[in-house]
Amino acid sequence: MATGRVDPFKGFNFRVELDGIQQGGFQEVSGLDASTDVQDYREGTDPNHVRKLQGLNKYSAITLKRGITTSDELWKWRLSVIEAKPVLKNGSIILLDDTGTEALRWNFMLAWPSK
């Protein structure tokens, strides 16, 4: 016979925080990457050489899959976009290790849900 409380979030190693408050756990997260474009630049006085300059920074959309939550905050946030009144929020995706402690954290700013 099992004793004690069972944590329903235990199998969900990615936690989502919005404005510092934990909103749910997910089994899979993708889109935690960024890229920087490269611009070719050639000076008029040096026609034989092309220099590389930093261009625009681009961030992928974050996708959360197979999640669980005890709050309706994520749905309310999505509903604000559906109603054409998007609320921009800061948050974090937190990867937990096997003991349940924070291993990595990805922060995002001024985000809104698209799906």
C-alpha cells in the first residue's frame, strides 16, 4: 500500500512559469533556439574582400506538448489573444532533473500564445 502524496507533475520535467508563478508541467518542449543572420558587407575601397556583419536575431516559437496544469491561467492567456486583446507576459521554461531540482532555465519576454 502506497503512503504519502503522489505528485501528479512528477513525469512532466518541463515546468512553465508566467510572471514568476508556476502554471503547469509538460513532457516535451521544442523551439528553445535562436539564430542570427549574417550580412555580407563590401567596402567601396576594397572590392576584393567581403566582410561579415551581424544581422537580425530570430527566435523560434516555443511549443509545449503533453502537459498538465491545475490552473486555468494558460487558457485565459490564450483567450486574450482570441479576443484580440493580447496580454504580453514574461516567463520561463524550467527543465528539472531526476530529483526535481532546476537544471536549466530559459526565459522569454513579452510573449503571447499563438495556438
